[in-house]
Amino acid sequence: MMPLSTPRNSCGCPKLYMAAGLAFSFCTSFATTQPVHLQCQLFAGGEDHQLVFLPTVSPYTVKPTDLERFRFKAVVSQSLGHIEHIKITVSYRIAPQALILQQATYLPPFVFNQTLTGRQQLYSPNLGRELTYDCSLRGAP
């Protein structure tokens, strides 16, 4: 009579699958972790623009972005590791200075990965040129 033997798993496949699954979940969680930033989609002068603004502790150093005759500036003010406020300023350049068309300040609590500003449409005082923008706060809070 032959003794009954228990089947052996010589390849260690369950352990291999478990290790692969853990590695995959680690890599995907690492890849989706992004720093907090303000992402804005703009349309001006017949062109689409996508701008990203990172949090800063020195808001006066943030430079505006020129789009045709419009000037767009977004400041994400940070202190002690959290966002204090977000300020967006849109102006229209008329020689020799700029005319502020809109200035908006957003305060906490913030909603992430959804629109922060909604769709904004601004028009120049002369000729009716248009700037459209929509910003959202992205990344891990």
C-alpha cells in the first residue's frame, strides 16, 4: 500500500501573487500622491492655457502670467504646512499700467479635485476681449 501524499506547491505561486499585489498597490498609491497645487484652465486670445500654481510662503514673489493683454495671477498662500487662502487677480494691461478686472479671495475649508472658482468670464473694457478661466485645487490635502 502506498502512503498518501499531500500535494506540494513547488513554485510558491500564492506567495508570488501576494508579493506582486502588494508591490502594485504600493506603486499605485505612491504614484497618485501629488503635492497640493492650484490648476487653472484658461482661454484667451483664441488659445487654451493650463497653469499650475504651487503653495508659497512668500506671496509677493509670485509673478503674473501674461495672456494677450490680460494678466493672470494666482497666489496659494501657505503657512505652517496648510493653505491659508488663495487669491486670484485678473487685470487688463492698458499702457502704462494694468486695470484690475477681478480679484477674488478663497478661504478654507477647501474642496479638492472639484472646481474652486466655477467658470469665470471676464471682458476687457475696450474691444470686449474675453478671458475665461476655471481653477481647482488638486493633490492630497
